[in-house]
Amino acid sequence: MLALDRGRYAARLAEGPEDIRAAQSLRWQAFVAARGITRGGQSGGDSPAPAEGLDADAFDALCRHVLIEELATGRLVCCFRLMPLKDGTEIGRSYSAQYYNLRALADYAGPMVEMGRFCMAPGVHDPDILRVAWGAMTRFVGEEGVEMLFGCSSFLGTDWESYADAFAVLAERHLAPRRWWPRVKAPKVVRYARALMGRKGDPKQAMLKMPPLLRSYLAMGGWVSDHAVVDHDLGTLHVFTGLEIRAIPPARARALRMVAG
């Protein structure tokens, strides 16, 4: 069972309904309340809308939930969920498959895991939390023999032009390999790679505006879709993000293993 204790924080898997409800509450605080969105949460599949104060959907029951807590206080400061898939033939079960045509990944032969709903408590910005999160993920990947990690990486807001430098750098350096190319499925998308063709983004501005989780993916050799989905429900833009574990640079892989213990 995943458990990781590093510095001020500890990561563990949710053990029951109360833990999952705590994660859903933190997600609501981060995704809804902190952004001033007036809704009760997000529902998915055939599930009814969740109660006020909870961000919940039908995928929660299919996932394992990771909680990161402050050791001194027991406060939940970060959470995310993991959906293991035996291989690409199960890609259609994923949350991401609601928004992206992932038929190319159906041919992926190895075990996969979708990482989703990653968030930190509003006002919490300690980079050690992200390190512990990646340490926990590294341990999970090793224990489960995962060969690909994927998910949706979100930018706050729906004005894609305010992130033009970031999207230009993604288009120039980090697009998915053609064999795994995610295609358009969502009704509203921004085809940023086409719109910014030939434009050189400012790397410094790009890194400043990219979500920390996406920066981590890219530093490990991750790649993204050529378009962003406009999610008005959460007030975000997101790109499909993939990472083949064997592509992680050796130095970065060693650092992650050290954190994972």
C-alpha cells in the first residue's frame, strides 16, 4: 500500500468514504470556491450532481485517491486520483477520453495510469508538496509496473491568448509523438499549434505561466495535445498530457527514486 513520509508531509492512499469525501471537499475548495464559480460541484457520467461543497463525479468510484497531509497538523494540503488501466485497450474508460479522441493510444501495449483532479489547498504553495506528490507517484508507478502516465493539465481561465508564450513553446517543443496523437473530440477547443505556427514563444514567460504540474511533466519528457479544450464549467483550458516512463531522463529518474525511497 502506498505510503510516503518526507519532511513536513506524508502521502497515503485514501482508506474509505471519509477520506474520499475529504479529497472531494479539497477539490471543491480549489476548483470552485477559490475561483468564485457559482455551482455545487461537478458531476460525471450518470451520477447526480454532488452536494454543495464537494467536487465529485462518477470516476471517483473507479480511482485510487492519494492524500498528502501536513504531519504536524494532519491538514489535507493536496490530493489527486489515479485510474490504472491494463493497457491502451482500456483508454476509453478514462476521464480524458471524454474530451479527447484517444484512439491512437488504444494500441499502447503496456500498463497505464491516469492522474487527475490534482490540486493543493488554496493559499498553499510549498514546492515540497509537489515533490512528495511525485515521490508518491513514482512509488506507485514502480509497484504497479506502469509504463505510461497521462491526464489533463489545466490553465486557469479560458483566455488562451494570455498564455500565448506558453502555448507557442508547447507547440514548438512538446507536441505528442504522431503515433500517440490525441485528436479533437470536445465541442469547443483552441487549436493553438495551428494558430501559433512559426511563432517563437518567450521560454521564460512560458515557464512562468505554465501550471507547475505541467512543468514537471515536461521536465521529465512529457508531451501534449496540439489543441486545448475550453472547460467553461471549471473556467479552465486543458491539454492532454502524456509521459512514457522510459523517456524520463536518467538524472531525473534517480532524483524521483530518491524521494520515493
